[in-house]
Amino acid sequence: MVGTVYLQAQPGSPPFVQVGDSVAVGQTLMIIEAMKTMNPVPATKAGKVVEILVDDAQPVEFGEPLVIIE
């Protein structure tokens, strides 16, 4: 296990992105906590969020797809 993904900044906050949202390069999509460090995951391309492949508080590993952007 590499880390835990969080889809919003804190419990009760709105998610960073939702399916159907347009995103810009560099926009934060989610946060991955690893070894008590919060690491924002930025969009690597602009487009529309088609699918979010992970759930909040789910463990994730290196190379695992997280979001599909078209």
C-alpha cells in the first residue's frame, strides 16, 4: 500500500471534482496521504472528468488509475 486517497479537503467539504466537471491542467483532483503527508494530485491535462475510479479513503498503489479525463 502506498497511500490513502481523499476526494475532499476534509470530511463534510465538497469534493475537489465530480463526474462531469471541467478541469484545468494543475487543478487538484484529490489528495493522497502517505506517511502522514498530504500530497495533492493535480490534473495532467485539461478536459472533462468522465469517471472517478477510486472511493474516498480507499488505499491506492503506484501506477493505479484514479480518474479518467477526456
